[in-house]
Amino acid sequence: MELLGLDEAADRVLRGQVVAAATETFFGLLALADDPVALDALASVKPRGTDKGIPLLLPARSEWQHWVRELPPLAEQLADHFWPGPLTIALRARTGVDHRVTLDGSLAVRLPGECPAAMIARRVGRALTATSANPPGCPPAATSAQACDALGAFVRASRLSIVDGTAPGGLPSTVLAVAGQRVQLLREGAVSFSEIERVLGRRVGGQRFGLPG
């Protein structure tokens, strides 16, 4: 199978195609988050139920405000400390954001740490999806070979391209939701709950929740 370099991957994403590339945790499926045709293509590779949103990668922090209704000070504080990096923050989405990337009106985004997916996002200059590159219910891929093994049928059908490389693996991104002064920890991952509470200077509630993946 052909494995892409970063420039070709960015070009294909801009043409509305789906590309699998390493994030700072695992391989993610990258597609234009503001393009309905690209989201259709993504859904053909990895269908998502209505109980799950699709997390996004930002090309730059300045893009955040274009996707959410407001940026609460607590969200800004967390981003100041943990971005770029594997902390996904869910806020109320702006009106008009495609419902396929939201869950109950909220949108989960992060500014990724240095990785191929982050470099592609910067080349594209638009927010990209970042759902994990694996069939639903299967372990996430940490290498291009694993992504090929898991999703090779879509590659052979020209519905998916894969960027050569290896992701660090380990834990997925941590997910939290912010609403005003309330912070809810949804999934503990690469950033620990205790580290988040230390930055905020207080304890916050937490639960398991099926937003990204």
C-alpha cells in the first residue's frame, strides 16, 4: 500500500478525502470538519452513532473561537497550561457546526502537540476531525502498519490514505467539558485528573463518557 508524506496528505485532505496520520497519542482519521462531503467520506470509513461526537484538531488556537459559542476563562486557563498537547476540551458549539461532530450541542477540540497530524492541520489551515483510526470497538492504531491492517479494505477501495509513521501510543487524550465555572472530567488519559485539579486549584467532578474515540 502507498504511504503518504505530509504534503500529499494535506493536499488530499483539502480535496475532501480522509487520511489516517499519527497524532501525539494514536493514529487519527483526518478530514475537513467544515466540509459536509469530507464528513460523508469519513462516515463511510468509520460510522459514528448518535451517542458519540467527533473530536477535532485545531491548526492554531486562534481557530477555537470560530467553532464554539464562547471561551470561558477556565477553558482558556486549561489551554494556556496544557496546549499544545493531549487535552481535549468540550464547549458549546456555535450554531451551524455540523451535528455529526457535536454531541448534545457540545464540540470537543484540542490543539495537538507536535506530530504528523498537527503538521497536516497547519498545512491545511482548517480544523480536522481526529477520531481514532480503527473500526468501532477495536484497539487504536499506533503505527501506519496497524492502521493498514485495521482499515486496509478502505485503502484498497480508495476511500482512505495513510501517512507513514508511528504514534507514541500509551493513553488517549484526556477529555473534559467546561460550562461557565463548571468543569467536568469525562475521560482520563494522557493528562491526569490530578494534574488538571492542581492547575485549577480545586477538585472537579468526573465521569466516564463516550464523546471522542
